[in-house]
Amino acid sequence: MAAPPRPVVANAAGEIVDVPGLRAAARAGRDVFPIDPDELVPLPDASRLMFLPGRTPLAFAKPVDPPEALDGALAVAAFLPPGWTSFSLSACRREADAPLLPLFAYTAVCWYRGGFCVPARRIDDDSKHDPESFSASEIEKRVAELCERLPENRLAAHFGARCALEWGCPNAQNLFLGRWEAPIAVSRSCNATCLGCISEQPEGTVPSPQQRLEFLPSVEEILELALPHLERAPRAMISFGQGCEGEPLLQAALIERAIRAIRARTSRGTLHLNTNASRPAAVARLADAGLDSIRVSTNSARPEAYAPYYRPRGYGFADVVESLRVASRHGLWSSLNYLSFPGVTDRVDEAEALLGLVRETGVRMIQWRNLNVDPDWYVDVLGSDTSSPRLGMRTLLERVRSQLPELRFGYFNPPAEDWDDRR
């Protein structure tokens, strides 16, 4: 019989070590519990181990005992690569002077059977975001070539210098490598103030990993990038709505003109929109113009959990639901960008609301993406809006799969040629 999973901590010398004689703990919401060995997988390649400043790790002497704080040590978490869904978070005690954590997802990590392990599942095995799929030297070369060819195109400069080279955005890198999904950003503003927004954060909170687009592109600038990509790239997709911008539906008229101009020139490739779905009428106009697919981001299928995180301005959760209905009526491939957080996403009431939302709106796919946010910050903001029992993320995935067998699971936006590929 294998020894139980052991805690992984950072010691006073800054070394990451395991702690013999104790059982590793994990967290979901405010609940702390021993890690379930059946949920563990070896730490995926390209994961990162992170120190959690101002946070003391928790562990168990026995599974039935309360967790104990490992004073003198620093908590450690794993940040998983794209395609992996976390089942539980790093268990720790937040000290009074602890800073807000940067915008990452803080998966529990332990030592088990001779190696680092995490409670997680690979939800999408598409390799297009794997680090080995990208050559830094080739990307630099292609950025220089395209920007030299299109010296007046502000989108090319933005996606090159910032997104592809500075921030390492895989979609931006795809644009220059001439393959797969490539981005088009259009919006300088947003009608939500999301807690975990990666392009704009209030002073005194956390740093923004990216900077928001500072200009309004022209249709001509969009076409200069979109048309060659759609006409030549394998599994070609152009996506409006990126992490480096606000809400694209606020520029629906520009997107509509661009889509009509694209489709007047080529029928090849997939035209896609990543959005908060705040404007159903705009979704309908874009669908009529030739939009193929839509991905709607939400942290919850319940309005009482949605509003504290998104903090919408001028719209509500009912508009999000109506946009999904509109997408279904217009025949769009629709996905939920479901920002998953153990202890919130896997509650019984949330699971039932999710099942109801999918059935009501005809959503075709759930992208089970980890919510990048300080766990304590998120739980504090949501408050105690539910006392519903926790299923656990693994059980939630199994329940949704069993009740909605036609619903696709994934992590990335599929091009049209992959829509019938059930996973």
C-alpha cells in the first residue's frame, strides 16, 4: 500500500520540500480536507510551482483530525498549463499582512509515489498550446517579417511586440506562424469590471498581466491580418475578443463590417467571438453577418454568483442567457468559457443551474477553464451565497457528462471542421 500524499512546502531557505509524516491538504472554497490520491496525476509538463507569500501551509496528522498549520514554512501551489482542469486548491492560512496574489490558479500540489502530483484532469488534449509547439526564434523572425510588410498596421504591431513577444500569447503567436486560431482585438473599453480582469485592474489591487488595446482598428487593418490567415492557415480561425481588450460587443458595428467584408472575399475558416454576451441584439446582428461560433465567459450559471465577480454595468445575467438563446436560434456553435473554482463550481446548486442553462440555451461545449484569482479574494467577494453541499470537481464532471452525453468538454475553441469531433 502506497504511503499517503505528503505536503509540499517552501522552507526558510526558499527550497521546495516535502514533509514526511503528514498528509497533504487541499482546499475548495473555504473547506480544507486531505488530498484524495485517486484524483492525483503527475505534475504536468510546463507547470510552474509558486510560493504563496504571507500564507502558511496546512496539513493533516490524521485524516480525521483538524488541519494544522506548518509554521515557519511557506505555502506552495501549482499553476497548470492550458488544457488541465484543477480539482482543488492549495490549502493554507492567510496571515494578516498577506498581499493579494497575482492572477493565477493555485492548484494543490503534493509529493506522492516519488514525484510531484496534483489533483487535476487533462480536459483537452489538443496540443496547439503546448510549449513545444512554439519556437521563440521562429516567432521573432515572423513578427519582424509581417511588421515590415505591414508597417502602418497597428494591430500587427500590437500583436507582435506586445502579445506574441512580451506576453507569450499563443493565439498571437499563431497569427505570425500562419496556423490555427489567430486574434483580432477591437475594443478599448468594457461594460464589466471583472475581479480577475487580465487587462485592467484598479490601483491597489493586483498587476494586470496584459495592457488593454489603446486604439480602434480600421476594417482595413483587420482585413490585412484576417484574410491571409483564413485563406492559408490550417484549421484557420479568427477570434474577436482577446485578453488584451475590453468587451468586443461594444464594437459590434465594426465587427459586423469586418465580417461582411471577410465573407465577401472568402468562405474559408471559422469566424469566432469571445464575449461576455451582454448584448443579445448585437449577437444576432453578427450571426446574420456571418459569425460562425461564440464563446461566452461566465464564472457561474447562477446570477447571485455571477454579479459579484463580473460587476456588470448596464446589463445583467438575463442578457447573457438571452445571448446564448440567440446564438442557438441562429445556428452558431456556442461554448461556455466556464471559469471553474473548486468549492464554488462544484456545489450542488451550481451543478443544477449549469445543467439547466445548457438545456435551456443549447450550448454545445463547456470549456472547463481554471479561474485565475486569489482564492481568498474570490471567496470573500462571493460571500456565503450558498450552503449547498459540495460534489467535488471530479464528480461534477462525471455528473454533467452522464446527464448531457452530447455536450462536448474541452479547453480551446474548436474550428468548424472539428465540431463533430466528440470528446
